[in-house]
Amino acid sequence: MVTPIYAALLTLMYSALSIRVITLRTTNKVSLGDGANVALSRAIRAHGNFIEYVPLALILLLLLEQQGNSAWVLHSLGTGLLMARLVHGLGISAIREQLKFRVTGTVLTQLILVSSAILLLVQHGS
């Protein structure tokens, strides 16, 4: 099985994003919201954006795996998702936003979601 590899790696990335938010909350003594702290605000959005997209992408990857897609297809999508979320997280988290990273991560994530969905639909119709 391929999907568990990416689920595990992405969970580690999610934990790192969570720890970053917790650390910034503790350091800045902010228990709720962002306390008008730019770094905390960006960390919260990086964390939130990750959890908004990754679960659906992993479900699609698992469904593709269950349909018998090749390991090459699954690893391509999984690696692409991992890279997309890493690049997006770096872009959105920076105080001086790295817009090219954020945009690249967003576009890659959408490409993976859409291509996975289309592949599922095409294979379902076959």
C-alpha cells in the first residue's frame, strides 16, 4: 500500500504546523485568535489551510489505490501533494510572504485534487 506512507508524512507535517501555532501562542501569551500578531496569524492560516485540503487529497489517493492504480501514479500524486503543501506552508508562514511559494503550492494542490478526481471519474466509467 502506498497511501499510508503519504498519510504518515503529511501527519508529521501537520504536527509540525500545530506545534508552531502552539509555540507562538505560548510565546506571545495568546490563547484564542491571533492577538494581532502577524507571525501567529500566518501560522494559524498555514495550519488551517493544510487541514482544509489534505484530508480530501488523501481520500482521493486512497480511492485511486483501491481502484488498482499503479504505484507510479500513486507516488506521483502523493509526492506532488507533499511538495505542494511544504511549498505552500513555507510561503504563507513567512512574515515577508513568499507569494511565489504560496501560489505554487496552491496551484499544485489544486492540480492534484482535480487530476485525482478526474482519474477516479474516468476509471469509474470504464
